Amino acid sequence: MPTDFRYPGPPRTWPQIQLLRRVMRANALLRDLHEPHFAAIDLPMVEFDLLSALGNTDGMRMKALSQAMTTTPSNVTRVCLVMEEKGLVQRQRAPGSDREVIARLTPAGQALFDELFPKTVNYSAGIIDTALTADEARVAAEILEKLIQAARRPGTGS
């Protein structure tokens, strides 16, 4: 076990580790609260995530879609394939590019988004409203976005 820890005291007491554990626990708990909401319509949360990212857009390049979603970039193509089989998403090459692919909702996908998104937003906001004021939620979102951007930078964590 390495002994070159950067901060005094056991790692479990470091504010960085406490924050990480709480973010991960909050993520797990919020996912657990949302799962039954989606199970009722046989739509896994990751598919709703894709639906939400593409809803009310003209489509997105796959790279942008992978950054907009909460799943790993390598999982986005798999989710798109499943959604294509369900008739909710279509993918096609970007104009003037042999490599870039644009994903967009089909009319059925947009209709599902129009039905589910308002219900889900209200459900999610209700959960957050029990713990945070609107200003606290804004600040928390800004702080988490800073962490997301830092984690995306090359060499992070070294």
C-alpha cells in the first residue's frame, strides 16, 4: 500500500474523498429513486438519458451526444443501436463527412420525449426541492460542472 498520501490523516477524512463518496452515494440513490419511474414504461434510465439529450434538437453529433449523456462515451453507440431497434432514434452520416455521425429522434422518439420529459423533470425537481433551495441547487450544479470539466482534462488526477 502506498504511503505517499498528499494530506494528513486517514484518506477517509480528506474533504476530497468525503465529497467523492457523497457524490457517488447521491448518484446511486437518485438513480434508485428514478428506476421505478422508468421501469413502468420499460425504458432503462440510460435510454431516457439519450432521449433527453436529443429531445427538441435537430440531432447531435455522436461526440457531443456522449458528452451530454451521463453514461460512458463507449456506451452511447450501444444505446443508440437499441433505440434504433425500438424506432426511437436514427443515425446518419453528417453532411460532408465520412466519419461523423448524427443521431436524432424519430417522430416516435420525439413523441415519447414530449410525453415523458415534463413528468420526469417535475419528479426530479420534487426530489431535489426537498433538500435544496433553487439557489443551492444552482450552486451545486455549478460546482459539479467544475468537477466534470476538470475530470475531462487530460492528465487529471496525477
